[in-house]
Amino acid sequence: MAEAVTPRPASTILLLRDSAARQEIEVFMMVRHYQIDFNSGALVFPGGSVDASDKEIIEREGLYSGGEGLDATALSFRIAAIRETFEESGILLARPQGASALIDAKRASEIEAAHRAALTGRKTTFPKVLADNKLSLALDELVPYAHWITPEGMPKRFDTWFFLASAPPAQLGAHDGKESTDSIWVSPREALQGGETGRFKLPFPTTRNLIRLGKLTNVRAALEDSRGKPVVTVLPVMTRLNGGRQLRIPREAGYDGELFEVGEVG
């Protein structure tokens, strides 16, 4: 019998902005590189695994704010979400230490140009980037949205928290060309249509979260709808059915159903 795979802690952010052309939310998404061994070629939200530097930040006063009442595990998920989003998109949810406003787009661009490549190349660390630039991560900008754990039996598993955040004004984001090969601001409607036509490859959790997000027409409504709402953990149970796969998830998780036939699990 194969040894059970322990899920790796991970985080992702659904960065939101209001569409300038129509009454829809837009979300920042990226196409994963085809050589990545998990969700290769898929359209996904920026995110990744919690690492040791995220836990180091917890111990360093002034490098984050807005984490009152959260334990170390919850803090590490939020810190990882912001770090991974910066590494993968260049968008940074941070404030000058002691300030109430987020850094502006010009300052974010300067920090991205100076440090992003070194950070993704593991030539520097996120705590050092924050300390050298006197920045404090804006954990209070994150609203918990969903919690998914990869089904048992999969060769690679993640314990992933999804957060919503309003995209900082004028921070447009761009893929890194390594882990991701393209990036777009797209409405949930357009992303789902792309999944149906074959334009996009959408993992199951991504699809369900896009459907849920698409029910709300603006960023404020999306944030308020989720703020303070209990998050039900989704650990899909996978079974074989007529040559395909079926997933069972908790109905109370808010995804309009309990049983789903699937292709990509993710």
C-alpha cells in the first residue's frame, strides 16, 4: 500500500478589481508553465506553499500588521499568500511601517524591479526585502474565502487557504515567465466560458470558486459577503464512476452542490 501523502500548507489570493467596462468583478489569474508538475498549463490564482521565511516574519516585529488574534499557523498562511502573490505577479499588499495607506503603484514597481527576481531566484529572502524597505505586510487586507485540501490518494497534496483582496490601485501585475507563462485580468464569466471552450484549463477548485465569485457584481460586495463568514473546509472524496471521476464535497461549503463529475482535480 502506498504511503499517505501529507498535504503541504499553501495559500492563494483572489485579487479583485471592478471592471471598467461592465458590472462585473475581474480577478487576476495566471497560466501555469506546462513543465510545472502540478496543474501544468492551468489557469489559476497566484499562490504557493508556506515556507520557513513566512514563519520567520511572524517573529519580527513591524514586518506585518493586521494579524491581531491569529495564531502562528493562521499568520503563516496569510504571510505566504502575500509573498507568493508578489513573487508570481509583482503585486504587493504592504504599507510603509507605521502608515495606514498601502504603498502606491510607483513604490511597488520600484520594489518589484529591485527585488522580485532575486527573491524568486532565492538570492534574497522576503523578510530581508521587507526590512530593507521598511515595509509592513497588510494582513488585514485579506478576507478568508475558502479552504481546500487535495483529495487523499493524489501524488501531490496541498492544504490551501484562499483569500480575497482588493487589488491595490494601479498595481496591474505580470507573470514571471518561469512558473507562469501568461497573466490576465478576467471576469469569472469569461474564465468559465474559456474553460468550456477549451481556451483555458481550469482545475476543479478554481472552477467552483469562479462560479461562486461570479454571483457578486463588484469588489465591495464580494468582500462584505465573505467577511466574518465561517469557512467550511473542503476535502473532496474522489470515486471512480463510469470510467470518469466523481467528487463529493460538503454541501454547506457553498458551492451549489455536493456531487460533481470532474476532469482536473487540482
